[in-house]
Amino acid sequence: MKNTLLLFFLLLATGAAYAQGGSLVMTPSPANLITVSGVANEFELVAHATLINETSQKLTITWERTANNLFGANWRSLVCDNITCWPPTVSTNTIILNAGQTSILDVHFQSDGATIGPGYGEVTLSVTVAENSAYNLTATYRCDAFTVGVATPYSKELKLYPNPVTDKLNIQFNDQTNIKYVEVYNLIGAKVAEYSVYNAYYPMMIDAATFEPGMYFLYLYDQRRKFVTSKLFTVTR
């Protein structure tokens, strides 16, 4: 009987330890700057990150914009999570991630004008988890927008057309950037498609007719799977 009870409590303890395993993971690592750069004649530049609930429980996650240091004329920052993209007037939001779920946590750098203009900025987000403060983290996003004509890998803007799209989405790559991989994510951070790019010199066409109506993020990576840039597009019917 004692052995049976001992085994029972051991199983309970093991199960509890398992249930508490895992963590809230951010990629890229919040220990490093999350960076994006481009030319000043683009409307916006997006620094991309993803939150992943690797625990076996639901997590209540609150992000807060704790620093907003923007040194471009009329620059502003928007924060996007799995609910929506929040304007500069909203500095905090709470989201729920079930076990295994992911959410984007992007910062969009843009301005009130037609283009972002030259400048740079850093935005810091503090992320707290109600269920376990050990999962809390802080991440800093940096954007650099260079004057048109400065030699950068982004000197020719990547274009998506038509946008909004109903069926076929065309991607005209920046011919100075060696794009090799393309991924499509919906607004809640779930990957809905991925593609390999045979030759970025030529435009690429993807079938958007299989996507549900709504907004999507297109993420582009180089041959080393290093994030290069992202674009927003809308699917309509």
C-alpha cells in the first residue's frame, strides 16, 4: 500500500513538473537588437519578431511600449500582435496564447507623410506574463532609414501587385538582395505558406486565391535564412 501511494505521489509530482515545463520564447532573441533597415523613400519599415508559447498552459501576455525614441521627422511607431496593429496612441495590450500557439510582435516604423524619410529610431517593448514572472522579457527594436542614393541592399524597393489581391500576387524583388525564401503569415502569426525562390532577378507569382480574406505579412529571407524585410498585403474576394 505504501509503495502504491509513493508511486501515486511521484506521478503527481512528475506531472506537475511537466505541466510547468517550457517557457515563453521570442525569436529573434530579445537579448539582441531586432533590426530593420531600408531606404527613406519607403512608406514604412517593419522589425519582425515572434512570441512562442512553449509551455503546456495558457499564458496571459501583456506588452508595453516603454521607450519610443524616434529621430526621424514625424516618425511614429505601431505595434502589431495577433489581434491587430495598434496605433501610436496605444502603448499596451494583453493577448492570450494557448499552449503551442504563436503571435507576431512586430514594430512598424512609419511617418505621417507619404514616405518615412531619413532617420533612425528605437522602440523598447516590455513583455510580462501573468502566470509566471520568470517568462518576462524586454526587447528593443531598431530601424535605420537611409537617404535615397546611399548604397544599401535595399536601394530598390520590393513591390507587391496587385494589392489588395484576389487571386495571383506578383512579387518584384529588389535585384540587389539575394532573396531565397518567402513566407506568408496571417495576423495572428500563423504561417500559411512558404516558398523557395529560384532566381530573385525575375518576378515571382504566388496563388493567393487559397488564402482567406484578410491581411497578411510577407517575410523574405536570404540564402542563410536571415530575415531581410517584410511587406503587408490584403486578400479580398
